[in-house]
Amino acid sequence: MNQNNKKILKIIYESGQIAEKYFNNKNNIINFKEDNSPLSKADIEINKYLEKNIKKIYKNAIFLSEEDTYKEQILAIERKEFFIIDPIDGTSSFLKGSKNFTINLSYVKNNTLQFSSIYIPMFDIMYFADSKNSFKITSKKYFLENNIFKLNYINKRKNDVIKIITTKREKEIVEIQKYLSNSNKDYQYIHISSSKKFCELSEGICDIYVRKAQIKLWDVAAGFHLANNVGLEILDMSGNNLFEVFLSKNYLSRISKNNFKVDEFIIKPRNLKIF
């Protein structure tokens, strides 16, 4: 493993201890964002910890994070290389006592994802992707022992029913059902919080992820990387390859005007035809 990547993983493991400290802490909420979503002490502290320590490795590192100012975000996307951080993906669930939140990070250079990680602190499971492959580490102990598993996508479907990841939001579920109405497949709808959904998708536990509502870039960058590296395709609703363009300067400039919300998308195995 690249030594810088290994150092970053170590930092992310350490940031997970901050999340554990605040887990089930009733005094964790400190504010609400413009979209009325909660902002927690854990979000702020983890974000600061990651930025401070990554700068020890990448001296001139700049960050695109939900917790940074808009001016800082714009400065980040104008650079040839920057880090994308989501300190707590699934803050609402985290504050309600769900253990399925994640800590997400991606390193972008020349409009390409070089490294990404999704850490699930309460289960001590780390997923990461480099320039070619995706990997899983089932505990920090295994990380220290360099016991790392390469992810090879395996279709684990036992019958013709396709497991599709959706939101809990009824309005979006209705839109997803409309989108799939012309399909002759049988679907089982499953809700998975945070970027944990990308992890299960990349392991073949679920088949498809459909998003019929816009979502922030920092919520999906690491997950897109993980899924792409195991061979899944990430498409917009017109069937175009979203993964190839979503970090281009033109695309970033466009979505920056809409609070960095990416277009609706579908992630699925390349050989799985749904219509």
C-alpha cells in the first residue's frame, strides 16, 4: 500500500475515536444548517482533526468539506488536487443512536480520484479504494497487521428478486417506483443509512442503488470510487457515465452553484439490464 495512503488510514482510524466519544451524547447538537439538517460537535471536531493531520502529510492540502465555508470550497475545486471530507455521513442517524454512520474521505488529483475511504467506526470496518482496486479491512488490528482484503464484486443474488437500495423518504420512493415502472423485474426495497450503502453494494449484498433526489458531492465521492473500482457502473438518469465527469472542472463549477449537489443517478452491475 502507498505509504501516504497508509498514514491517512491511520488518521481516519484515530478520528473514529472522536465519533465514539460523542456517540449517544445528548449535548452533541450545536447548530442546524441552512437545509435544517443537524450539525454536531462530532462533525466539527472530526473535520478539524482530519484537516490538521492530513496537512502533516500533504503540506499544501486544501479541503472540500461540508463544514468549511463556501469560499474555502470554491478555492478547493479550483486546485489540481484537493481532499473531499464528510466527517459524519449520516449525522441524523448518528444523533439518534444508529451505529451505521461513516467517515468519508477522498483525494482528488487532476480531476481523478486517487484514494478514497469509508470508515464505519462503531463496527471498526474500513473500506478504501486506490487508483485501481477497492479493499476491505475488518478491524484496526488487521490494519496494523497489514491484513487487507481486495474486494471482488460477487453477485450474491439467490433468486430473481433484485435488491434495490432506496431512501426512507416516501416522496423519493414514489419517484423511484415511477422510474422502474416499465421494468419487468421483481424488486425488494432496502434502506441503508449513510455511505454504508456503497459498501454493501460493492460486496454484492445489494444489487442496485437508485437516487431520485440530489445529494451532496461529499456524500457520494468515496462511494462512487469504491463502486467503480469493483466494476459497477454509475450512470445519470439519461444513461450517461456520471463517474467520468462528476469531478471535471465544468461539472464541479456547475454543481457548486447548487450547494454541490450531484445529479440523480443509478449504480448497478454492468451486465444487469433493468428494462
